[in-house]
Amino acid sequence: MILGFHYHIPIFKDANNKFFTMSFYGLFLDSLARQTDSMIVFSYSPTPSELGEMNYRLESTNLEVVDLGRHNSLILRFLRFPWAIFLIWRRKEALDCLLIRSPTPLVIPALLLHKRIQIVLYLVGDYIEGAKNTQFGMVKNFLIKALARSTDKAQKSIAKNNLVIANSQALVDQYQSIASRVCLIKSTTLTEEDFFLKNHMANRPIYKILYTGRLDESKGLFEIVEACKILIDQGYSVEFHFAGLIVKGKEGLPDQLIENCQGSPMEKKIFYHGLKKVGTELNKLYRSCDIYVIASKSNYEGFPRTIWEAMANSLPVVASPKGSIGFFLKNEIDSLLLLEVTPQEIAKNVQRLIMSEGLRNTLVLNGISLARENTLDGQAAKLIQELKK
């Protein structure tokens, strides 16, 4: 199979013709390339401010990158869309299929291609749901919501009577009546090297609570911080550590979280670790902490790959059962699921893990077992198998 692929994460080409991108994305591309004869990735090049995020070198030798131009403002990318469509159109004879990971703005002009090229959508989120949480000026909020509606309409036009890949049960359910077939493929970055069985000791001097992933208010980050304050007030010694990708337009979020702790017992107990490279670097952070918490608020949450990463590294998980999280996880079997996203509910569940070594060990062992079913190469092979059908 010769597979075309597009997503809006940029790829950087250095002076030695080597390609670099964000680690979670690069691992995904390499896993797909291993399952294909060759792969053509239609990608943007990074802006100068994004170069520091290009921390993963693509390994696959059967992978070609077609540059669609600079990954700058959405308006400028819209103006270049005719050129992007031309570049894809020019390679149409070489492609068996074009896989578009969406939501992504290019899905709108891709409507011009979908009657002439076999396009399959790999849906990893819901733009309309995400646009509800935008907190910009009135004009920008209006434009973002208009783009979300246009993207959603384009997705559904391409999906009609077609195969759709989705990474959440909510999206599967949403597209079941539109597409001829919808297949659930989980998002993951796990390889065998990522699994680590850690001995959780009782009565630790400090319990380190961790969040990794996209830095957005919708992940319940402020609620997690408030939960830590409650735990300290109750006499528990805890710290909050967080790391991940900063969302464009929300660059001040890490500082806001830290400032929220000024003058409180949490003032010197919150730590931002920046963007960590998936693999050894990120695993080191997981293994230095004790409990993983993700308090997503969106009903269209996919299944965050960070949950699999935390489980693989022997962290018990506290999560809200939003989107596909509640579909895959079982309360008190492999995780603790929140009844609601409030500081009090988060604090109560973290307290249970601190107090019960038996519960921690049960969640850790079952979590590792569950994560082993969801490795990167396994999910990539399943995806390619669906495309070949």
C-alpha cells in the first residue's frame, strides 16, 4: 500500500535532509510507515517559535515529506490552500489512499478531492465541542466557531458512505449513521520499552501527583491544583507536577496555574516541566511521580494516550469518565473514575490511593495489563488493515 497522510503538526527538514517533528506525532508516523510499502506525508514546515518542539527524528526510509508551506496563521494557510490541494492532486496517481487526521482546516478544501482520491478520515476530536471552550475576543471566538462548523460539515460530507476511523466511542457513535463503516482505533505511543513495574511503597514522605498532555483548561488542571490544596489542608504532603504541549493562544496557562498557588501552601509545591519528548525523557517523569490525574470536562474527549503511558509506567490513574475514557476504563479495577470534575471529588480519590497500598497495587497491575493491549504497532497494524479492506 502507498499511503498519503496529512495532519497539521509541522515537520522540519534539516541541512542533512533529515526530518524532525513532535515526538508523539513522529512515533505515530513511523509506526504507520512500518505497515506500508511507502508513505507520502503532506505537511507544513514549522515557524521559528515551533522549532524547539521538533524533538523527534523520523526513522522510516520509506517516508516522503511534501512541504505545504509554513505553519503560520490560519488565514495565511487558507490563502495557500489552492497550492496545497495542487500538491496533493499532483501525487494522486501514486496514492492508494489519503488518510487525513482530523479535525484539521485542510479537510475543508479536501472536499474538492474526495470524489477523485480515496480519502479516509481519522477523527481524533470534535471541533464544535472544542470551540465551545474558546476564550479569546468576540471576533476571534466567532471566527473559530464558524471554522468549527465548516470543518464539521466538510468532515461529514467526506465521511458519507465511506470508511471513518475514530479514536473515541463518542465519535464512533456520532458517525455511525453517516459512514458506511466506522472503526475504533485508539491513540497510543506505547512500545515494549515503555513498560516499567515500579514498587509502590507505603508512607512516602511526599506524594507526587502528575498530569501530562495538552495544557488546556478543559483537562481540569485548575481543579487538580485546588484538589492539591484541599489535600494539604487535610494534612497530606503532596506536590503537583505537570508537563505537555501548550495550546496556541494559551501560552500563559502554566504561569496562571503557578500564580494560582501564590500565597497558599501549594506555593512551592507546583512544578512545570515543559514539553517532554515521548519515550525515555517522558518516562523518567512518570517514574518519578506517584499518581496520575486527568480531569477532562469534554464529552467528546478521545482516549488520551497519556493514560496508557501512565499505566505502562506503574502509575495508578484517577480520571473523569468523559468521552472514551469511561468506555475503556473500569472503576476500582484499573482506575478510579470521578463522579464529577470538582476539587473535592479529585481530592477524595487521590486520598483513597494515598491511604490504600492494596488499591494502588491493584490499579497498577491491572493498568499495565490493559496498556499492553494498546501498543503503537498493534493499533497501527489494525488501522492499515482497515484501510486495505
